[in-house]
Amino acid sequence: MKFGGILAAVFMVVSVAPAPVMAEEGGTASHETAAASGHEGAAATENSGAAKKHGGGHWSIADLFVPESLKELARDELGESIIAHDPVTSINHVVYASLVFLLILVLMGMAAWQMSANPNDLLPRRTFSPLAVFEVLTDALLGLMEGLLGRERALYFLPLIGSFGLFILFNNLMGVIPGFLPATSNLNTTFALGSVVFAATHIYGVRAHGISYFKHFFGPIIKWYALPLMLLMFCIEMISHVARPVSLGVRLFGNMFGDHSALAAFLGVGVFGWILIPLIPLPLGVLVCVVQSMVFCILSTVYIHLATEEAEEGEGGHH
């Protein structure tokens, strides 16, 4: 339980830390190019880039509060983005991830205070409160995990998987609010989450099996005469395991970026779009936010289960 809590804390720190940007929010390319063009023409070019960014529908309220000095510092320290090769000046995903992190801490503090005030109250709360929200979310997630891991193991891994679920869900829902961008619509955030799942999977696997955990990378036959097959199986297994965090990150990023783009498209048509927002994209957006959080948690649970199942179930082979 303590180890799961430590991994959960590490994942929170990694997810809010800035990283070389994989793909910037839509419409920021011209703004970033202006920052790299020199001090003389930066102001005029940034103005046109900002207008283009607003027109792209991905403007966020964080642009009003993040000082230019901080953007310049990000550009100097982080260099260029990996894919677009533009100077990194947008750190909106760090701002919103940090905001969600602080929000969760505050709500958890309020829930802990409510629990301490009534320590013997085991019944679900009838009124809306932070504790009631956490009870509903935790009970739903625990029910999903129990079907695969069993009660004992589900409780053991709940701190880690629950931290993923809360962080992703709150970030996703923040993107539904006009003017806010979900940190999960940025590849840096989603790849950070997927990387923690990748590390946790193998750490738990080694703890469950010892060094023999790595035997399954070479296939079911570990003999000298099967060396070519072992090398082939090793390459296949490595590709399979590396693809897991990539698929987790890209899936979450793509769905949340597309969901926010749809919401921005309705905002861009004026008052008519503002009237339609509560009727069409908003309910669908909330559904996407919940579903994507569940998918990430379920897949993370499956990966951890596959890494630890042999020791728990006493099977002869590792799947």
C-alpha cells in the first residue's frame, strides 16, 4: 500500500513538471515562431500570432496570467519541440496540471476533515460534499479493479490507479469549461502518465517474480537451441511493452484534444454556438471525459495484473 502511494506521488510530480513539448496546442505555432525571430520584430509578430491563435479556438485563460518572462524562460530552458521544432513558450499544460493537483489536494483535505469529524459514520453521505464525491469515485473504481485483481490486490493497487483516475478525470472535466484547456490534451502530460504506468508495471513485476520476471521476454522455451526464437520473441515483447505507454498517451491525448476542439468549434460560431453548447457537445464531452478516465485506469490495471498474475495464481507460464 505504501509503495503504491509513493508511485502515485511520483506520477503526480512527473505529470505537472514541464517537458520538451511533443505537440503544442493548436494555433500556437505562429506565436512561438515570433518568440524565436528576434527582439526587434517579436512584438508585431506575436500580435498576429495571438490573433491567429484566438481564431483557432484554443485560446485559454492561462495566457492572461502567465508572464512573458516565464514563457521566455521556458523557451530558453526547454529549447524546441520534438515534433514541430518550434521554440517552446506555451506551458499551459503545466499551469492546468498544477491547478488540478492543488484542487485535488484541497478537496482531499476537506474530505479527510469530514471523515475525522464522524469517524464512526460508515454509511454513504446523503449530501453533496468532497467526501461523497471521493466515496462514489473510489467505490466505482474499486468495483472495476476487483473483477480482475480480486479484493485484496485491488485494495493494494487502489492508491496508484485511483490517483490516475482522479487526476485524469479532473483534468478532462476542466477542459469542458470555456477558456480552460485540459492538461491531458497535451502529449507531455499523457506520455508522463503512460511512462509511470510503464515503470510501475515492471517494478511490480520484478517484486512479484524476482529476476525471473524477465524470462517471459524470451518466450516459453529458454534453451540454447532456441536462441533464434528467443531473440525474435524478445524483440516482439519489447515492441509490445513499449507500445503500451505510447498507446495510453496517444489515446488519451487524441480523445481530449478532439473533444476540446469540438467544444471550441461551437464557441467560434458566436451566440448561436453558445446556446447549443449545453445541448449538444457539453453532455457528450462530459461522457468522453469519464470514459477516457475509466479506459486509462482499466488498461493500467490490466498491465499490472499481467505483470504479477503468475506469482499470485501459481501458473506455469507468464502471459
